[in-house]
Amino acid sequence: MKTPRLLASLALSLSVSLASGVALADMRIGVAVSQFDDAYITYVREYMDKKAKAMPGDKITLQFQDARADVVQQLSQIEQFISQKVDAIIVIPVDTAATKKITKEATDAGIPLVYVNRAPDDPKLPHDVATVVSNEIEAGHLQGQFVADKLGGKGNVVVLLGDLANNATTNRTKGVKEIFAKYPDIKITQEQTGIWLRDKGMTLTNDWITQDQKFNAVVSNNDEMAIGAAMALKQAGIKPGTVIVTGVDGTPDGLNAITKGDMAASVFQDAKGQGEGAIDVAVKMIKKEPYTAATLIPYQLITPDNVAKFK
């Protein structure tokens, strides 16, 4: 027979468990990733995984899905997460203009949703939807001003664009052009998409060289394409530094390229801040704790003078 004291103790224990049920229960978070083979996104994903495993007192299971740059496939993965009744969903969208259905399905199901790295084009997101991103226009401003200063306000520039379905491409390029608008003697002579890929950046740059295009700088929307451009310039026998090559992201390969003199600069995008930030916000949303709906992770310019601190 249980004593009154024991019964009271059991009742108290049960009430505490029920009151903090979300905190004590395992958390399952579905993570829909635009594409696994994107170099920068790989770092964001790795930091998410490390953060989830290191959260004190919480057991968090992340289920990653690769959309392989397919909008329809990504939506299907979101629907799968909803049918599995995950506790939260984190999305790196394939197409930032095609997120309304993702948002609607998650919010209709009452599942907290966090967009990371790429914010939806829709400026008015509903309750229970958060973003952890960086201001892409700021990246373009930093990159554009560096190039303008290096050129002394005069020269021809070619631009390697990322995926045209991604607002990071649009806004990074917009930021660069806003700076160049202050320098009438800087001309953008070529502007083509290398869809974030090193080999595409290399092919496009090689084509421009072969066509005898004259350019003084390569402005790339990311490090991978910039590295490809540097490789094409080197293969053509153009001395490193003769053409200013810049990227965005500050990936380890990008940092090495700056150290070796193949790239002049990059703009650091904080994969750790984005990945860990997304997990932090998702967990707070699950627990119904106060959270920041729009987290902005700042960019930083990387040059040969400060590259060591980013390694």
C-alpha cells in the first residue's frame, strides 16, 4: 500500500513532467535542404548537426532531406515531415519565390517553421515562422566597394551570378551594382550565371578569355565560382593579382585561395551562426519560449590582411 507521502511525491513528479513535457520529450526536427552538394550549405548543415547534438538537457533528432534543387521535391519533403508530425521544420529553400505553399502547409499543421540562409521573398511571414539569414545586399556592398577601391574607380568587371531562382543572387548583385553606380567609369561587361558551381565559373571565365574580353575584375556571387574563375585565369597564363577576383561566403577553400593570392577578397557569411541559430530558434519555438522572429547574421569583408582570423 502506498503511503500518502509517496502518493504526493508521485503526483508532484507527474505534474512537473506534464508541465515541462516538451523540454523532457525527444524533439524531432525535419530539415529540408536545397541541395547537399552546395559547398556553403554543407557547412550550415554540419553546424546544425553539431549544435543539435550539443544542446544541454535536450535530445534532438534531425532528419535531413536533399531536394536536389527541385522545388516540387522539396514541397513533397515538407509534406512528409508534416505527416510524420515532426516538432519543427527548418528549410533552406530551393526557390525563395516559391515558399508560400511551404509556409501555408506548415502553419496550417501548427508546426513551427524556420527558414535559414535564404529568406522567402514574401516580406510578411505569419506567426510561428522565423528566419535566420544574412543581409545579401550588405555582402554586395562590401564586395563592390572593395573592387571599386582596388580599381581606383575605373575598369571593366565581369559578374558570375549564382542560381537565378535564389534571392541571394539577386540581392548580392544588387548590392554590388549600387556601389558601382557611384563610379561611372566602372563598367559591367559580362553577367552570366554559374549556378554557384566552381566548374561553371571556370568555364564562363575561360570563354570570356578565349573571346578576348578585356576585364579587370571578376565579381562572383560565391567563393566556388570565384575559385573557378581564378583557375581559368591561371590556366590562361594570367599572373595572379592582375585581375581582381572576389567571392562571397568565406569558405575554407575561399580562405586558402586568398592566402595563396588567387583571390583578392571574399565576404564572410557565417555558416556557424546560421546553422546554430536555426537550431536555437527552432528549439525555443518548440518549447514555446520567447524567440527572435528575424535573426540577422552580419557579413564581414575578408582580405589578405585579416584572412588568418577566419581560419
